[in-house]
Amino acid sequence: MDGTVQKPKGPQDRLADWLAEDMVAVNRLIRERMASEHAPRIPEVTAHLVEAGGKRLRPLLTLAAARICGYGGQFHVHLAATVEFIHTATLLHDDVVDESQRRRGRPTANLLWDNKSSVLVGDYLFSRSFQLMVETGSLRVMDILANASATIAEGEVLQLTAAQDLRTDERIYLQVVRGKTAALFSAATEVGGVIASAPEAVVRALFDYGDALGIAFQIVDDLLDYGGTDATIGKNTGDDFRERKLTLPVIKAVAVASAEERAFWVRVIEKGDQRDGDLTQAQAIMARHGTMAAARDDALAWVAKARAALERVPEHPLRDMLADLADYVVARVN
């Protein structure tokens, strides 16, 4: 005994333990399908991101939804891998768009290789994801995941036009978040129910859970950018500020800004004229108006919606873990 205190397992770890056998199959399928006989850069770039320690939250949601609904086949593994490929493809593209330098605590693929490689490998993963979903033979599954892919792209494009416009309000923010983040969460849970031939009411409940969880997840990520550590968020603290993104705590601060504060936001967000100390000043303004706490309250409200949706899902130990997972999402922010 070395006296080391074991950290208690969080809900995502317990979910992963319960679904460990399924996840072994998912990871095996991911490794098989990200291989390329003719372009070795594809597995190099993909492995850098896929094997960087991500917790595979979205595929876990698919597996859990299918198991809760009593699925006993093999295609939940295909769908979980599909969801992870779509997610990984969007990360590769996002890092190019945002000119990011860190992802999951490591240098981004576009930094280690180049933008062209990141974009093209992302395209390859999208193609692989569609091959996997076709193998399920379910047109409805293909429809859900194809729509999710289009919605994600739409959300990212909307963010491009809305991110640096101080007229962006909470309604537009929610549109962006529903597109770029929640769409894949809700698709991940919905297809788990569909592949298990669950009743429509249960499929809808799973969709609602994923949607609310995804929105809460993104709000918390936005909060962590201003109040988390680099180790916690896997990227540099303040990246959203430096990239001039209007996230929820900033939108709330702009809505109640004094003339002097509004001039500050115009300079740093709209005009991009950022100076030493501006991040600290932004944090001080948000603290003055309590917008971090207000955004956290919004996240808690979405968590409550996620938990309420689960009440319409059959009783199962995995259902309880999904409820705990929703609570944990917001617990990451003090």
C-alpha cells in the first residue's frame, strides 16, 4: 500500500465500466475503419486525436440507450463508432477554423501536420461514418445521423456569423449550441432507441435527454473557458475570448453592460483589439454582473430537463447512470 487515495469514480467512468465489453468492440471497429492502405497520414492524424484520452461520451450514450431499450444485436456498436467518427471529424475541422493549438491537452493535428491534412482526414472520417450507418440497414438511423451531420455544419456556420456580433442574443446562442453540440448528443441517444425498436415515446424521451444534456454540456464548456484550468478543459483558458466568441456568460454581460463596458466589448470582441489584461477585465465584468452564475443556473435548468426526460424511459441501472451523468456535467463548475 502506497497510501494513495483512490479518486471515486464519476458517473461517466461507471457508465464506461458497465459498457466495457461493448466499448472494446467499438474501439476495435474504430481502429479497423480509420485504417487506410494507400494514405498512411489518415491513421496517423486520426490516431493522434482518437487516442488522445477522450472519454468517448457520445458513443457511450448510444450504447447505453440501446441497452436500456433491451437491444441484443450488434449494430449499436456500429452506431457508437459512427457517432465517434462524426465527432472526431468535426473536431478536426473546428481546430482548423478556430486556429486552435491544443486539444485534449495535446497539440492539435493542424499544428502537428497542416490544415489541409486535418480537413481532408476529417472528410475521410465523415465518409467512414456514413459507411458504418449504411451497414445497419436502417433508413431511419441514416436519416437521423445524416440530419445531425448537416445540423452540426449549419451550427458552425451560424457561429461564424454570430460569434463576433454583439447583437447576438441568447436565442441565437441556443441555435448555435443546438447545432454544433446538442445535435450529436440527441442523435447519439435517439439512434440507440431506434435500433432497439423502442416505442416512439421512449425514442422521443431519449432524444430530449440528449438534446438537454448537450446544451448543458456546451454551456459548462463555455463557463470553463473563463473559470477552468488548462488541465480541466484540455485547451488554453481564455481561448474563446481570444477567438472573440460570444458565449453565454459574455452575451449576458453585454445585455446589461454600461456604456463603458459595452465599449470594452466592442473593442475586444467586434474589433478584435485585445491587449494585455483584457481577459482579466472581461472576467471582472462578468463577476460584477453575476453572469457566470446566471449561465450556470441555465445549465442546471437544462440538466433538470434531461432528468425529466429520463423518467419516460424504462427503469434500468444505466438510466440512473445517465441521470447522474447529467448532474455531473454541471458539477464540473463550482
